[in-house]
Amino acid sequence: MRRVLLALLIVMVAMGAIVAEGQKEASGKAAPVTLKFAHVYETSEAFHEYALWAAEEIANRTDGRYKIEVFPASSLGKESDIVEGLSLGTVDIVYAGGGFLAGTYGPLGLTEAAFVFKNFDHWKNFADSDFFNELADGYADASGGHKALAVTYYGARCVTSNKPINTPADMKNLKIRVPNAPIYLLFTEAVGANAAPIAFAEVYLALQQGVVDAQENPLPTIKAKKFYEVQDYINMTKHMTNNLFTIVSSMTWNKLSAADKEIFDDVLKEAAAKASNAIDQAEKDLIPWFEKQGVTVNQNVDREAFIKTVAPHLTSGDKMTWTVEQYNKMQALAD
């Protein structure tokens, strides 16, 4: 009886394979290769919108040979989990911040150091530069071959508080919440503030209860997390520019043909540029929106004074994970 059942099972499997092959021959196409694109951002954000755009565009440009499924909002894990997944083979493409990736390749921390970028145009020059490619190659060597193909503008961080902050002196002894990472402490130490590395989920309550005096984030995040409800001022310090690198795992990249590598590279760069422009515009649109909420958007910040105060820490000190030569290359891109 067992032999009969086994024979029947073999026949059924064989028939299934024949049917599948017949369907493949009928359509003239193999089943698409399915890839996973994971990130920790919300579906309402431009990062997700253009990840979906990239998935569709890659499918179109490869004649349906690739199907990219996008997993937003930490659905496949927090940032450290999904970056680890690149090496485990559980994800194929991720967004990851420059400050976070500095743990693998230190010079990427330069991309989020205070006042490294003068403005959005300076940042765009970097995104399209040979220096970006140099850092991406360094990351590939340090990470086992993962490819940082593009970088997306995340936003310029601004300080919210219950008093106006115009100069570095206004931040002396200010208790300010920052992420618990060395690159953020570089700024607070330079201006004499007291850094409080409180968990992000607890920041609103900490501000409301006066546990901390201030916090800092890009304008879209200040809106999304409603920090403006418990702070009177948004001070346009624009002290740090956050970035998201689009990374393709080495295992996935090495399986692509030369032609497909070019398609992935082109599309992911286009998606990053589109998202970056959308976020830059959102920052501009949010200024009048915040003012309508009754918040004072302080544009009288003496950024030159801040830049002068922080500058020595960018070329020496224990928070540096880059070389002076790399810092100078980044500054040269401002022209």
C-alpha cells in the first residue's frame, strides 16, 4: 500500500511540474524573481512612496523578470535587524541612515555630522559626486560587498524649545533629547548643551513633563510626532542633515546580470532623487503650516556662529570617524 501511495505521489508531482512547465512555455516567461525591500518608515512618507515607484519601475524595465515587495514601518524589523538581514539573505534592499552605517564603515558618519552640509544644494552635489562613490566603495569593502547605490535626503534637524535659540550660548546647559549615538553628541558637546538620550517613543511625554527642555529633528518628524504641541519654538538651526542610503545585498547584486545591475542602479538613484526633492519641498511647506498652529518658527538663528563653534570638532576629536582629507573633500562639494 505504501508503495502504491508513493508511486501516486511521484506521479502527481511530475504532473504538477509538467503543468507548471506548460504554463511557463505558454506565457513565454519564467516566474519573476521576488525580492524584499525593507525599511522602518511610515507608508505616508516619501521614502515609502518612491520605494513603491522603484519596485514598479524595475518590474517595467526588466519586462517583469523581477517583482519587488516593499515592507514598510519596521514590518521586517528595526533598522539594525534589516541591515543584518542583508547578510543573512532575508532581505534584498534596505534604507539605512549614514550615522547608523558608520558602525560598519566609519567615514559614512561624516554624512550626518553637524554643519557638514551648507544647504540642500551642497547635499545634492554630494549625492551625485565621485566622493559618494568612494564612500560607497568603502562601505562595500567593509560590509562584505553590500552596494550603497543611492542616498536620499532625510531632512535638516532643527531644535525645538520653549525659548528662542539664536546663538550657541543659548544652548549652554540646555537639557536636550538626542539619539544615543556619538555623531549626535558631537553637536551637543560643542555648544555646551546637556544631552539626554531618551527613547524616541518617550520624547513627547518628556517634553510635556519638562524632563527635557528641548529636542531636535527634521520638520516632517516634528510634525509627525506632534512635538510642536509641547514646544513653543522651532529654531531653524539646521545643524545636521540626515541621509538614507539605499543598499542592495551582495548576494542579490552578484546574481544580477550586467544589464540588470545598470537598471537597478539607475532606478534606485532616480527614486532617491525624487524622494529627496519631495522632502525638501515638504520642509518649505511646513514652515507656514507650523506658524498656523501657533508655533514660532525662529529663522533668526545665527548659523554662522554655530558653524564656527562646531568646526574644530569636525577635524579633530574622539567623535570623528572620518579623516580630515575626507572632510575637506565634502566641503569642496559646496562650490
